[in-house]
Amino acid sequence: MTAVLTGRVVHPDDADYPDASRGWNHFFTHRPKAVVFAGSTDDVVNALTWARQEGLAVRVRSGGHALEGWSGLDDGVVIDVSGLKSVAIDAQTLTATVGAGLNQLEAVTGLGAAGFAAPTGTEGSVGLVGATLGGGFGLLTRNYGMASDNLLAVEIVVASADGGAKVIVADEQNNPDLLWALRGAGNGNFGIVTSLTYRIHRLTQAIFVVATWPGFDDLEAVFESWQQSAPYVDRRLTSQLEIEGEKVGLHALLAGGTESEALQLLSPMLSIGSPDIVVREASWPEIYAGFQIPITEEPANWKFASQFMTEPLPSDAVRTIAEFMANAPAGCNYFTNAFGGVLPDSEPSGGSAFAHRRALYYAEPGAGWGVRGGPPASDDETETVLAWVAALAEALAPYVNGAYVNVPNAGMPDWERAYWGTNVERLRLIKATYDPDNVFSYPQSITA
């Protein structure tokens, strides 16, 4: 039977095509033959079946934040699930089933309204499904584990043997090998996830601390103290460093507890120099919403390099970061997120493809440049910031042990090992089982 596209379908001659075909990172542009905004799982099945019958390549999109632009393509079909927004909470079993269209802010808000939380990343407009399927970490990670550690089940549309598409469930009883793969290697590799079931946690109150050191005089001391403290402190506290714009910033969340507890736990860093310190006690959704930046105010273009550290950086490497930041072009930054806490022991029942739970922290040289909605950035500016990110990443490479698939390092040799370590062989076998025709393919996708 010939498939018919359903949902909202946007073609190149439609007025809303420029917005429909554009992802969050304007550094990359694509011209798909069609963008299908699914309003139901049936729309996803129809779109995948139609694309296969037409011989067209497919990419999957939710939040649109694929940092290398891989959720878009030329001359194929983008299947967008951002319209699949739902939240169903079961307070008795401490689980929640959500639609794959929720972004992280919507998920935090929906769960928080009922007094619950699940770990997510910190960028609210990022799709929850994409963050989770690659791992997913942020300010609740040391207390609750990765987002993927809390993933219990998914509904997913996969390519069927008859050239069409079908809906299956992956949980510990049904297709458990696929659930294992989706916990850390799921983005665009095996199918199109339409809903996710999570383990959720009761959380009604938190303490958020922001400390800022102007200039870079204290950068080395703060960084040294942070990497010696943040991965080992009370599991309820997760912290991040953000070094940018002539300042060093520390963001920390204590899940529950008091202001005095939070300040005491952070005292190794806060005792250095004279930082400006702001403390807020509120619900997690209020805190989370409070540090979001509207997309319209974000730069148009982005580039990051992902790096996991399993040992503290030596003083020479910290000094290298300080030297790079002192000479950084506008918009360049260095970001870290502490690991430790429950992470080394938080692997879920049935396991996970995520390979970096024993890292001390995640680190990310990056840059945002250009005006969103304005004229394109100049070639000189683009070349300058890209060169800076690449040079800092290369300078720190001797100390790195792995990379994060959600922040892909395009052009990296042996990227599969960097993302998934020794799990690569098993992932290839699972790919051969669920997508033997390689329907779900992009520049760094898993192949059978």
C-alpha cells in the first residue's frame, strides 16, 4: 500500500519552509525535500514509510540542537517529533511517561509541578529525547545519575522488513538489547523515539549558588580547587564552571538542604579571592527557568569540542586554559560539569551503552558567534573562533579520555571508541538487528 504523509508537511515552496528547515545552530543550513511535523506516532510511521517508498534519506529532529547539523539534510525528509508533547506521572511507581517532543524546560516544568524531577541537561530548549539518548547530564546528575540511567522504556518507530515502518516497545522485557543501546547511543541510530518512560525523584526544594570572579587572576586557583573538590563532594551537590567574557563563573545546585550547607560544601572555591556570590532557595523548576537565556538572544552559530577527564588536569594544563582564555576571541568559553557522586554506581538494571560514568568531569571548549536573525558572521570571525576552539581542544587532548556523542567531534579519528569505548561491537550487532538496511544514517552513525 502506498503511504501518505500525515501531520503538518512543509515543502520548499511553502512560506514557512525557511524556519521549518533550520536547526538551532545556524552555522549549518540544509534543504530537505520535506519536513514532516508529526502530531502522533502514526504520523511518524507514515513519514518513515513514505520516505522509504520514495527512496529518500531520513533524519530525525526534536529540539533541533544537533550541534553539527545532522538532524537536517539536503534532498531528504526531516521527521520532526517536537509536537509530541505530553506528561503522565505515576506517583505510586515513581515513573513518568513523556512525549518525545518535550524540550528540557518543558520536562522540568511538567515534572516539577507535581514535586518530581529527573536529571536533564541545563539548556532548556534542547530536546529531552536527544539529551537522554546520548546520556544527558546537568545539575542533578551527581544525585540522580544520567538521564539515560533513569530511562525505563521507550516507544520507537523502526524500519520494518517490508520496506515500511512499525512501532515497537523497548524495555527490560521487550527488546532489552535495544533499550541498552538507546541508553547512551540512541540518537538517530536505530529508529524514531516517540515516547519515553523515566524513573522520577521527589524534589520540592533546592539551593542554587552562583559565584563570579571578575577577570582571570583567580582562574587557575579556582579551577584547581574545583577539580579537586567537585567530583568528590556530597552527592546532592553538582557544580559547573563557565569561563568566558573576562570572568570565571561557578554554578552549583544542592538538591535539598540549606544555604549554609551549600556554602560550606563550596567553601574550597568560595574562599579564593573575592567572588560575587548569589544564593537562591526555590523549587527546581523556578531555578531552572531562572537561568535560561531566550533563544532570540543566543548567538546564531556554535562550535564545541567535547572532552571527558578521568584524572585532574595537571597545573600546566590548567595554565594552558588560563592562557587561552586570556586571549580568547569574543564568544569563546570553557565549560565543565562535575561527575562523581552516584554516577560510578548508577548503571541501570539491564545496563547502558553510556561509557563515561567514571569520568571526574566533562569539559567543553566552545564558541558562540554571530547575531541570530541578523546578517551572517564574517568569514574572518568564523575562522578565528573555529581555530581557537580547535587549538584549545588539541592542547588538552593528551589529558582526555573520551568524547560525548551529544557534542560530536566532527572529523575525530576513531570517534566510535571515543563515544562508546568497548561497547562499539555490541552496538553494531544491535544495529544489524533493528536497522539492517541502515535507514538511520548520518556522518557519525553506527553501522552494522
